[in-house]
Amino acid sequence: QVQLVESGGGLVQAGGFLRLSCAASRSIFRLNSMDWYRQAPGKQRELVTRITSGGSTNYADSVKGRFTISRDNAKNTVYLQMNSLKPEDTAVYYCKAHSIMNDYWGQGTQVTVSS
């Protein structure tokens, strides 16, 4: 059983920064990608950013230039650095691991950006 444990999140002011972490309890066999999703109140869950097993990354247009995804393979951990935060970034953020056989989700962590 793979567990994804998130840390970070909280209340920050607009223009501030925050770093989220997502640590897997073990290495995931045939891992394809690690993703960050978010879901704001009344909205659908959206893909924020993704890093593949080969190291390529992509970002939603709304966060491009402000957010950065990175990984530490030795620690089975993926990070989301969020800079220049806006109130529109307020959402529950979820970590997802995608493998050949299974998808694994973190518990979600609340990020609130005040005006």
C-alpha cells in the first residue's frame, strides 16, 4: 500500500510564497508521473502541474512562471514551490502519483491566499 503524505499549506497573504511537499511511503514501481491538482470551492478539480518519470514538466497557464514542480527521487518526494500567490490560487491542493497499475492520491492540503 502506497501512502502519499503532504506537508505545507496554510494561510498566506497575496504576493507571498509557500512550498508544498508530497512524500511517498515507498518507491512506486512503473511510475509515470507525479502531479499536483487543486480544487477551489464550486469548481472542478484541475491539473496544476506534472513531472514525468523522465523529468519533463508542464504547467497550467494560470500558474506558469509562478509555480515550480521538482522532485527528490532518493526521498520519494515531490515539491510544489508557489510564488507570487494570488487569492485565485486558494484551493485544496492534492498530490497524485500515476503508475502503470494504479493512481495514488494524497489527502489534500488547504492553501488560502488573503487579499
